[in-house]
Amino acid sequence: MDVETLRSFATALGIGLLIGLEREWSQKDTRAAAGSRTFALLALAGATSACLGQWLVVAAMLGVVTLTALSYWRLSEGDVGLTTEVAALLTFLLGVLSWTRPGMAAAVAVTAAVLLAFRAPLHQLAREVITEVEVQDALKFLVLALVVLPFVPDRTIDPWGALNPSRMWLLVVMITGIGWVGYVMVRMLGPRRGLMAAGFAGGFVSASATTAAMGRVAGKSPDQALAGSLMASAATLVQLGVVVGMTSAAMLSRLLPALAAGTLVILAEVWLITRAESGSADHSPWQVGRPFSFWPAMILAGLLTGVVLASRWAGETLGAAGAAGAAALAGFADAHAAVLGVATVELSGGMDLSTATLAAGLALATNTISKCALAFAAGGPAFGLRFLGLIAIPAAVVGVLLVLI
């Protein structure tokens, strides 16, 4: 037996044992239809049938379906759940897949095991936490991500070869999806950490707007509002790292040390603030609104498009200084659009890596200035000065690292 064959069968055995042990553990108080041995045999049967031929896979699949149906008929006793039966069919198919793609089969198996193990939290989330509005918004997001995206043209449409509608729409979908994760965090963490979680979630959409919103509630909960404002800035750095990495790996390698260091400094500041926070502070939750909204996504798409075109035009007509200046001006309104626009232009060859890094740093600097101004305007001098003193440290760290690296 060669190494590849051994790897395939070993992967199938591991998949069967993983899913089987989870099923056996979760049904330890009931009469289980199948346990770890059965699931291991199903996965090995899949790998064996794949080894012997396509028609044997079909025949074995029919046999597994028949046995699973009979088992469900005998043991259901009013329980209409099909989780174990579906898991059994999936285990067989993953055994088949492990013959040609063992890595993919293992990844799907781990995902399936996690879903099976988190049965209770997922049921609670679906039945007690998620509201009708959130379900509707989730469906809207899925339509934009899975229905609209495949039909968006995947080619450049501008004279400079910088604007790809499919890539731009994908970035919008990614940013909205990351914001959704932040929204779920707010819903799950509860009121005590609501301001911090809401600040982190809001930072994925607009750290400037979130800072202003935190300033408006600073009179009630100054420490938590300050921590929420800082978490919004941390979210901006995290999100930039993710989406820049999806756009330009070369630019991410230049930005990552600065983004990571700035995020760690902010988290340390938040930890110090919350540790020293008085137990009598008001922990009222702060509302972040709906998890998904169509028009903010459209505005973001427009900003991204404008920054990409302005940066490429400035680079063609005014040189590197013009492109960096365009990104700096865009940063006053939105750091996401400015940096992502620069990354897109750099990927298309319209800007060298050093200029793109400089432009990204300028965009982050002008966005920090914008957030400080909003903190003073919304929260007053006391809140503004505290925010300025704290955000200046990570901003300086990011700036120094961008210059040095």
C-alpha cells in the first residue's frame, strides 16, 4: 500500500471516529442509532468503494441510504429529528471524498463535528436570540452575497485598468459580513459589555461614526464609552488587515506589523480602562441598529469606487504625491475605503508598494484626526481629551512601524 492510499484510508477512519464519537457522546442518554464504530465503518466503506470504482460508490450509497432509512423507522418513536441519519450519509460521502481529496474531506468533517457539538447553543440562538428582523436581514445579505455577486462582471471597466466590479462587490460583501459578526457579538455578550462590543461592531462599518455615537453617551458611562471608541479603532485595524490581505498580499506584508502592534496597544488600553472601571458604573446596552442595511453598503461601494478612480487618476496625472494626497483626503471620511482603494490600485500596478504604504498611513492618520474631532464635538472636552491622549499612542506606534518597515 503506497503512502497516498494509506493517507486516504487513515483520513476516512479519522473522519468516521470524529463524527461517530460526537454522535455517541451526544446520545449517551438515549438509544443511539449509530456510534463511533458504525460511523468509522461508514467512512471506510466510502473510501473502499471509491477505490474500487464509481459504480460501486453508487451501489454502496444506495445501501447506506436504505439502512439509514430502516434505522430511522425503527428507532424514531415520535422523534422526527434526522441529525444522526444525515450525519451518517455525510460520513459515507466524506469517506468517498477522502480517496481523492483527503484534506478537503478532513476540513468538512471538522466543520460538521463543530456544528453537531454546538447543537444547544445553535438552537438557543435560532429560537430565543435571533429576531424576525435579523432573519430578514440575513436573507438580504445572502442574496447580495450568493445571488448578485456571481453575476457582477469580473473584468476591469475603467481606462486605467484599476476598477473591477466583481472585486469591489466582493469587498463590500466581506465588510458587511464582518460587521454581521460584530453585531452577533453584541447580541450574545449582553448588556454588561454592550458598549465595548457595540464599539467593536460599529468600527467595522465606520469608526468615526461610532466614536461620535460613543461620545453622545459618555456622560452616562464615560469609561465604557471610551473603551467602546477605542474598540472601534481596533476593529478598523483588524478589518483592514483582513480585506487588504484579500486584495494585495504584498501590501499586507508591509502593513501587518503596524496593524497588529496598533491593535495590541489599543486592547491593552481597553483592558486597563475596564479593569479600573468602578463597579457602580452604568452598563446599559448601546444599540447598534439593524445587522444589515442596503444603503450603507451602497455608500461604501461608492466610496471604494471613487477612491480607486481618484487614486489612479492622481497617480497618472500628478504622480505618487497626487495618489497619496487623494488617499489622505479620503481618509477624513472613511479609512476603509481609502486603504482598500490604495490596495486595489497597487495590485493593478498603478502604484508602487512604497507609495501605497505611505498613502495607507496618511489615510489612517487623517481618519484619526477626524475621529478626535468627532470625539470633542460629541462628547465634550473631557471625553475628547481622554480619547485624544489614548488614541495618540497606537497611532504613533502604527506610524513609526510603517516608516521603519
